[in-house]
Amino acid sequence: MNNSTKPTIGITTFNQNEDGQYHIKNTFVEAIRRCDGLPILLPPGQPQESAAILEVVDGLIFSGGGDLDPATYNDSNHRAIKGVDRTRFGF
């Protein structure tokens, strides 16, 4: 946890787009600021970074995205599953 009076809230971003930019909708950042929080964007990284991030944030927002890989919960793929991002999920 941080020592600030404002809660620090991490927001997951999507992987880099074609321009090399990480992105999320601004509504997440605005909502945290309206609640007097401090938003921090968290681009997908190495799973081992997760523990260090949890040391500095007071909360997390998982900003949405595609479906989870069914292999994660020992199920098989289905035609309705889309947008699986293994890097983002692993982080």
C-alpha cells in the first residue's frame, strides 16, 4: 500500500496497438479521479512483475477485454470464444 492520502488504483491496459501505444478508455481514469484516487496504468508485462505492482497499489481495475482461454479452467475451445489474449491474461 502507498503512504499517500489518495488511494492508488492500478488499471490494466490492452497490449500495444499498431502504433506501439498501450490503451484503455479514459472513463476508467476519470472515474478514479472523481473518487479522489490516483490512477496508474498497468500495461501487460511479465507475470513476475505482478507481486511488485501489488506492493504499490491499493486496488485494481481489470478493464475488460476478450474471453479467457478455456484451457485455464480445463475446458475446450468453442466457436463463440474470441479475443483471447494470453499475454494480458498471464500478467
